[in-house]
Amino acid sequence: MRKPKIVVLGAGYGGLMTATRLQKQVGVNEADIVLVNKNDYHYETTWLHEASAGTLHHDRVRYDVREVIDTQKVEFVQATVEEIKHEENRVILDSGEISYDYLVISLGAESETFGIKGLKEYAFSIVNVNAARQIREHIEYQFATYNTEAEKKDERLTIVVGGAGFTGIEFLGELSNRIPELCKEYDVDFHKVKVICVEAAPMVLPGFDPELVNYATSYLEKKGVEFRIGTAIKEATPEGIIVAKGEDEVEEIKAGTVVWAAGVRGNSVIEKSGIEAMRGRVKVNLDLRVPGKENLFIVGDCSLIINEEINRPYPPTAQIAMQQGEVCARNIVALIRGKNELETFEFDNKGTVCSLGEDEAIGTAFGKKFVGAKASFLKKMIDNRALYMIGGPSLVFKKGKFNIF
């Protein structure tokens, strides 16, 4: 009797959690498991803002996929997914194709520019390891160049961050720590540097506790960050950005660096494959399967599940992706063992913490609010827990954050 083949696309939080749980729960003779990923490494998406600012080396945010999978049980294929032929149970890769009996899509998010002119050409996005390295090197280049020019261009030292959501605020926190170091290293007057956060929404960190939001904005403002709230970016140009507040107030902000951190969407492979989606995210059933597709699961950034309490989709977070991966693995195990009753996904919110730099953060956990060093400690424990859940103690010792206070 032929063994069923389980294919997992993507080694992000959801995909790796699915694969590592499957390798523990599925016997060698029960199924073949294949994990497909573009790179031979996994990167901690929630650490990319640190690598982008230059406060954490880019190699710290990634680890080899083969370090955390059992290669006796899981076949790893390094390839880029081009299209999913879900009617034929086939996946088209840049290096060929692969067939499956059960498919898990965990392809991660892409930057969403909302059609704003010039963003793709003239702004950076914190989307992967190489993009983070590019942002860090570009900022350093601007500082290094400033004093070498006969005619000083102050806009070289202006950094615009588009978006005041989690990614934007965490990046600003790291930047506020990094800039004094850059000023010292490149002999630049700190008062010449401008960091401007532009957010179209009427508030910072929408949906977060207002008291904690006030703490975060006050802290960052003291560190020199200027907030332009309720201000939309209309266009990015080679010289900076054009913003509008209301209908009539249009302003050009000249900046040497523009970083876009205001939105993500699901993977474009979803739409290319003809799967019904909203901005690349698929409204899955509570068992994490695509409606009408009994062998097709989606977890992580490409899945969309409604939070019934507020009637809005859950945000695409690492915490949700990892919990989905655990449920997905158990449901696939149930199916290959002939059981028809599958587990439904219920998000268990363990808390939310937003870092503001090395030793500052805000957050909620255990029904309480945390700020400062306590929140920062909590953030590092969350980061270490994610490593532990996928790679165990050895991965924590190798990549974990131990500079707690």
C-alpha cells in the first residue's frame, strides 16, 4: 500500500511548526513528509527590525532548516514555489514539480504597498534577511557619506519610516538606540539627524492599549522620533516622500532613507494558483482547510480566521502561525489514520509585547500591562520560547537572547 505524501510549503513559523510536529507524530511507515523552502534557512521575522537597524547581526536572526528537522523523516527541498495546481495535487517549483496527497501552504507574507506610487522603486521594506541587511548598509552609507561631501546634504541624515504598527514602532525603537552609535562612529552631529514616522491612521499601534501606546510614543519622542499621525504617504520619490494631511495640505519630506513598514499581504502564489483570497489571504475553515478542499491546509500569514469577539481577522503573527502549525499537524495525522473528526483552531492569546529597543518594551500578558525592563524581559522570553518550541534547548542556547537586563 502506497504511503501518503505530505508536502509543506514554506519554513516560516507555521510551516516549521507543522513539519517538526509531524516528524514526531507520524511513523516512518505511515507517510512521507517533504518540506519545501526557498532558502536553506529559517529566519525569525519578528527579529528583522533589529537586523535592519543594525543592532543585531543578520546571521543571528536565522538558522539552518536542517538543524531542526529530522532528515530521516523529513525530506528537505530547497526550491521556490511558482504555482499550486490544486486540482491535480501538484506543486510547480522553479526546479521541477512535486505531487502530494496532503498540502500545507505556509508561504508567508509579502509587502503591501496599496498602490502608492514609487514605493517599490524608492522605499525599503523589512521583509527578509537580505532586505534587512540592505537597509542597515544603506543607512550606514548615508552617515559615512555625509561628512565626505563638500556641500553637506542634511537630507542624507533623515530617515522616514512609513507605518506606526508593530514593525514600524519596533524598528524605530532599534533605530533610536543605533543612531547615537552611528553619529559617534561617523563623526556626525546628533542634532542633524531626523527620524520621522508617518502614519495614515489616526493613532499609533491601532488596537493596542491606549495607555501603553502613550508610553511608547512619549519614550520614542524623547529619543528624537517625530510622529506625523493622520498623514498619508502619497508618493515616494528619489528625494524622499510626498505626504498629505487632509485634502489640501501636501508636503515634500526630503529623506536619504525611506523604510515602508505599513502593511503586508498574503503570498501572491495563492492568487496565481486560482485559490479564492483577499489580498493573498484565504478564509480557511476552523480546521484550517481551504473550503471545498479536504487535503489542502493553509497556516500562517496566508490564512485568514475571523476573531468572533471583534468580528475582524486575527492579525498575521508568529504566535498564531505556530499555534496553527500544531493544530494542522494533528489534523493531518488524524486524516492519514482514517479519522474524520478534526480539531478546530482556537487562538490562545498568550499576550502581546512590542519592543522599543534593547531594554524597553510595552506589552500585555496574564491580563496585566507591562512597560520598561519587565516588558523587555517578557519579549526576550517570548523570542526564546519560539526557538525552544521548534528546535528545543540546543537552538535556544545557540540563538537565544540572554542579555535579559
